[in-house]
Amino acid sequence: MARDTRRRITETCLLLFNEAGEPAVSTNQIADAVDISPGNLYYHFRRKSDIVTDLFDLYRTRITPLLEVPEQAVLHVDDAWLLLHLMFETVWDYRFIYRDLDSLLGRYDSLRARLQRVIRGKENALRRVCNGLVRSGSMLADDQETRQLSRNMNLVLCYWLSYQNAIGSQQPPERQLGNGVYHVFSLLLPYLEADAREQLGELARAYVS
């Protein structure tokens, strides 16, 4: 029973944080939404930061397998598109982290090192994606270029949803995700071979506006 209540709390908090932003949600609002007393909430989570930490651990569990791109992978555009889409879907499901990224880092020191490891892990995975595209002949770039590209791709991946929120985007989630994937991929356009550029255009056509 206690485990079910704890799970209901984290699931409800994820919905509330994603909708309103974590700083805007109070512990009293959480207790009301879960339909438990503040004391019961305190029994499971002493501080709101404990809930944030639990949710971050769930996010890290989801994102980590996507970052395990083999060092010698051979990737084509459709492989890379799928991987990036899955990354964006995971970020979307835990979007409160990235919408309030700077705020979270500033207020929850315990998350800083763990979040930084995830961000570095994404950059390393994106570098291996770039190298995989080079290895398949889909892209022409040297090591220095793939390192810079992976850094810029990671920057868009981290702040795309924050940008969408800032401009008040009303696009449905699937379109926001597809647009995000395309904008990450657009950084590679000058380096892609003609066939790879054509394939990217086909993949993006359903999303880009």
C-alpha cells in the first residue's frame, strides 16, 4: 500500500511539474492532487527535493540505454533519426527538468553532478552518432568537426523545449518532437552526402513547419 502511494505521488508530481513547472507546484498542491494529507505526503517524501530526485532517477533510467551507442557503430540517417526521436521523447516525458534546467541546478545541488553526467553522456552519444554516420558514408566530417557538432546538437537537445515554451508554441507534442529532431539534424546538413540529405528531407516532411 505504501509503495502504491509513493508511486501515485511521483506519477502525479510528474504530471503537475510538466504542466506548471516544478517551482510553481507546492507540497500542499501535491497532497491535494494525490488526495492524501500533507502529513502522509511528508511520510513518503520529507522535502519536495526528494520527489524531484526520484523523478530525475526515473528519467536517468529511461535515458541511459539510449546513450549506449557503440563506439564503432555504423549508422545511417534513419538510425540516427530514430535514436534522436527516442531521446526527445524521453526529454518530453520529463520536460520539467529541461524547462527549468538552470533553476533546478541552482536550487538542488544534489542533482547538479548527476545531471551534468547525463548531459555529458548525451554529448558523447551524439559524437558516436556523428562518427557512425561518417563510418557509413552518410556524412563527411573529421574528428574536430564531429566533436563540435555533437556539442551543438546537445545544446539544441537540452534547450529545445525551453525555447518552445518561451515562444508559447501551441504545436502538439509529436510535432514539437519532430521539429526538435529536425533542428538537431539540420546542424549536420552541410556535412551530409546528397542521398543522406534527401533521406533526411523525407523523414522530416511529416513534422517540419
